[in-house]
Amino acid sequence: MALLEVKNLKTNFYTRYGVSRAVDDVSFAVEKGETVGIVGESGSGKSVSCYSLMGLVPSPPGKIESGSALFNGIDLLSCSKKELRKIRGNTISMVFQDPMSSLNPYLTIGVQLTEHLVLHKGISKEEARKKAISALLEVGIQDPEIRINYHPHQLSGGMRQRVMIAMALITEPLLLIADEPTTALDVTIQAQIIDLINDLKKRKEMSVIFITHDLGVVAGIADHVLVMYSGRIMESGKTRDVYYDPLHPYTRALLKSTPSVEMKDKELYVIPGHPPENYEEVKGCVFASRCEFASDKCRSTIPELQELSDGHYSSCLRVQDGSIAEKLSEGGSV
């Protein structure tokens, strides 16, 4: 049985322009000890999907319309707020995009680390402080006895992100959700953070959902990949299968637009057009307006995810009927 099983999740935002379908019928599972990467352009619904699971969607204007999310037998979408508070920050933890805005500037690192332990584990402040120092050392922060008394502005971006990871892991969660944790960091620190999450995942035997728009990052950390676009899953499967045998034109376009050392003196591929506004009603495939392979059927029929090979799913109608399979395979891998 999967640690987390999400089925038919729909989350809408009610705006002055209309209903924004941020997450539109999303289903996926996370097994114990595996890393699932969620990739896609900005606004594709990656973060909102996970915020919905954690009960962090602001209401109003947001509303979870339907779906279920079974975590260890508990439906996160229908359980009480009291039950969810016991899970959030305890057995499920989250690392947010921007540590500077996620950390409280008025409180020391020590206070922010220990409050999780005091709240969820019921231990004394003195014991919690010892565990906090150990957690800082575990994520590679030197002189933790000194730095535990620092405020966030006294730390570099990389160190703040390490503090966020320490804060998320200090309660030893079963599931870690990392929401673009390397976005604001330079390449060297990005690699360190990825190695750190991989190492901690193996040692603590936890599962990870890693949200990013960077396909290169996903290749180095995920066991399975979900490719999202305009609130829907376009393709999902094992990381190697998705990268080396893409079964959706959007995945192929993302791979083509990824910079590589082999592209010297070549123009970087750019996906034509723009994603549709989520409050616009799209009759067919949401990617059809930007897809080089789109047919009349694509523009009039809403596709569903289908398993086309062992654990490899695609929502492309033309891949499902076999008419463009060879053309997609020409896209290659990153």
C-alpha cells in the first residue's frame, strides 16, 4: 500500500475574472522510501497540489472541490483541522521555496526549530534545544551551538535553506515535501542541497515529493516523475522512462528547451505561445494551442491519462492512437 495516494484532486480559486482551475483532476501515489518529482512551468499547479494536501490553500479565494488524499489511512482532505495539525509539521513536513520569507525574522533559529518538537513531541525545551543543535549539524551547519542563536538575516541563503530542511526533518517525518528548495541558490549550493536531501532520505527511510521547474534537478533526485501543465498531469512514469522515451509533446518540448553543454553556438529551443489562463474553459487538450502535433480531435476532446507501457502514462490522444510515437522519440533525452 502506498504511503500517500491522491485521487481526483480538484482545487479552484474564485477570482474576479472567473474560476481558476489550479488543480484539475490530479491523481498520483508516493510509495514508502521513494522520491516523486513534480515538474512543469510556473502556474502549472505543482505547488497548489501539495498545498491542498497540507491544508495550506487560502480560503477564500481557494477551495478544494473534490478528491481524496489517503496518508497512512487518513484522508487529508476530509479529516478535521485538529487531526491535520497533528500530521502537518510532524509526519508530513514541507520545505518552502523562499527561506527568507518562510522563517520568522523576529525569532532566532533555535526558537523556530524547538517549537516543532515541543508542540508535536511534548519534550522539554532543554531537550528540544539539544535535538535542534544535532539537526543543524546533520544538515551541514558548522558551529551549531553558536548559530542556533542567530536570526535568519545573519545567515546566507544556502544556510537558511539548510535550516528549513533541518526544521522539516527534526520531527522525523514519513513524507517530506520540498517546494523548489533550490530555486534561489547558486549551482554549487543547489548540488549540496540535493545531495543532502538524498542522503537524509536514505538514512531516515522517508519519502519525498520534490517540486521543481528544473528538469536537470529532477533527473538527479527522483524515482518517478509527474509532468504537469495547466493544472493537469500530462505524463507520469519512472524517471528514466520519461526522460529517454517521452510520451507527451509537452514533455518532449520541456526536454528540448533544457540547456546542455552540447548546445554550443545553437539557439535554445523555446516552446511557442503561452499557457492558457486557468480560468478559461478549454474544450480539448490544454496543450493543444502550443503543440506542433495537435489535430482537430485534440482541440475538441478532453484527454485522460492512459497507461501505455509498464507504469508509464500519457494523456496525449495522438500518442495513445500511435500516430506520433516515432516523432516523439526523435526528441531524445537531456
